[in-house]
Amino acid sequence: MQTTPLSLVTLIAEPVLEARLTSRLLALGATGFTVTECHGEGSLGRRAGDIPGAGVRIEVVAARDVADRIVEEVSRDYFQSYSVVVWLSEVAVVRGEKFVRHR
Amino acid sequence: MGELAAATLLAPAPLAFALGVVARLGRTEFRLPKDIYVGLSVYLLWSLGLQGGVELRHAGWGAITYPALATIGLAVLTPVTAYLVLRHAGRFSVADSAGIAAHYGSTSAVTFIAASTAARAAGLEPEGFMPTLLALIESPGIHIALAIGALGGKSEGQPAGAVLREVLTARTMVLLMGGLTVGYLMREAHWTPIAPFFDARAGAFKAVLTIFMLEMGLLAGERLGDLRRVGLFLTGFATVMPAVFGVTGTWFGHLAGLSPGGAAVLGTMAASASYIAAPPAVRVTLPEANPTYSLTAALAVTFPFNLLVGIPLYLRTATWLSA
């Protein structure tokens, strides 16, 4: 099976940020994303709204440079004011060409 | 006032709320599944809107002009007053004051329902078009408070104007305003068969409300632990300001020509604090505002206060004013 090495950016953030984050991801060069509802503790704690500890998990598969831009922008614009956790992992993606935007 | 309070409190909805609080204090893990909670709120809001629209068509726009003006007046007065009290008497930061004021400038639909039910039970049927006023008071207060917060200084969040569309298209507004529109346009013949399901006086609505109140109790109980962080001033604020807003609102309603029941419900709307529409709007615009303050005040203090003390007080005020 042919796979392409790419980066997986995982963001765990407050639900109110979902719309902003996902539109920024696309603007930064991601070809798509996946959002899952989650809940937990730690950084998430009790935030906006009637459902405590709720969060969204946003996963993006992208080339390393796009991933780096995403991580940089998220840390710059959100870390100070909001609950956001970000990590990078390396993944081997099937049909990897789908995840890379060609200029 | 004792019998009024007893009649108000020993009903399934407030009792379910109390059960929720006690269960949470007893460390139950139980929560209503989120989708069910949201589904029930859709039902409640849609019913309010639909019936309100039908009743508005019956009553006509003329009947609602002065009450609408009174409502808008309250929608402007409450966030500004709340902000000033918090900032200057409470010494909260600009962001915290504006964030909390945004909650108190808006309203709680569930408290509205509780007030309508209590008024009805006391023989003081409120005007049927009250949900229209609910829709009017829901959003302006949030934007006014956020604008004050934005004026107060640079914020890390989005500009206050950007959140206008999001608030106006959020669940509560779509269901309330949409329901009002549909109810208004609908022919009477269409309302009759569905009324037993949506009418606030009917069994289905009251039944759903009790389950919803159980979840409210669980939520409020969860927040009780944060009272210590919230502090004495804010706890006092969360009881005194609603009482002041509630009595003032009742008076405004009386001046606008509402019946005692309607005036008391309007007062309750002014006295209640939002915990659904306001929090995300504040979070996005004023992230420096601490959500623990506003949510604990609104859910753990003001909501039960209005249920236990406020609504009987505003009803009493309304009957006294009309005597």
C-alpha cells in the first residue's frame, strides 16, 4: 500500500472557537479537517455555555509547512486568551496527494 | 405572599430543579444526554414562539406597542446599570464587568416560562404575546454590554460587531423569532390540532419543563462549588440587582398597560440572566472576561433566586401596583 508521510495537527479547543479555527485552517492551506465533540478536564475546565468541560477536537492532515503555519498562528492568536491544546504527529496517509494543495 | 410562594414552589418544575441541585451536591454523575437537553430546549422555545405568534395575531400590533417600548427600555437599562455597578462598586475589570453585564442584560427563557406558569397559577394570566417581548429583550442587552466592553480597551477577541450575526442566528433567536413568525402567519385552523402539543398551558409543555428543570438543577448544583471564587460582592449583586431590575421591570410593564401577570413576567425578564445566548458571545468577544463569574452568578445564584424569591416578589409588586 502506497502511503505519504504527512503531519497531523490535532487541536483541542473550546467549542465557541470551532468556526474561527476551521476557516483559518482552510485559509492557511489545509485541504480539509475533521471535527469531533469531546469533553475533558485540565485546560478545558469550565468555559462558555451550559455544558461544562465541553470541547471540540479538530484534526488536520497537511504537509509539514502548512502544519507549522497552523501551529504558529494558533499559538499566537489563541493561547493567551482561550483554552487550546495543540500537538503534531507524523502519519502515513493513504492517497496522500489529496491532502496537499497544488499551487 | 406565603401561600403564593408555596403554590409557586411546590410544583413539579421547581421541585425537579431542587432535586437536580441536591443530586449534584450528592455527587451524582447523571447528566441529561446533551442532545436530549438541546432537543427539549428546541421544543420549549419553539412552543413559546409559535403560541406567542398566534396570540400576537389575536391581540394585534397596537396592543404590543407600549409593552415593546418598555421592553426595549429595559433591554438598554439593565446592561448599562449592571456594568456601572460592577465596574465602580464591585471594582471588576472592564472585561469582567461587560461580560457579566451581557448576561444580565439578556434573559432566560426558562425563567420566563416559570414566571408565566406562576402568574397563571395565581390567576393572573399574562398576555399571550409575551414571547414577542422575550424575543425583543434577548439580544440587545448582549450587544450593548459587549460594545461597552469594546470601548473599554483593546481585546484579544473578535470585534463586538462580528458577533451580532452569530447571536441573531443562534438557536434561541431562530426558534423564538421563527416560531413567532410562523405562529403569526399560520391560519387558526392550523393551530387548533397542534395546540395541545405546543400550548404552554397544556400537559406536554409542562411535562417537558419538569425534565428540563431537573437538568437546570444539575447545572446550577455544579456551579455552587464556584461560589467561593465568585466572592461576596458578586453573590450579593446576583440577588440584589435582579430584585431591583425585576421590580423596575414590573413597574415599566404596569405603566405600559400590561395586566398584573404580564407586568410581573416582564419584570422577571428584566431580572433574569442569560446562560445560553450570552456566554458564547462574550467568550468570542471578551475572552479576558472570566466565564466562572458570569455563569456561576447567573446559574447558581440568580436563577434559583428568581425561582424562589423573585417571581413571587414581582407578582406581589404587580398586584400591588394595579390595586
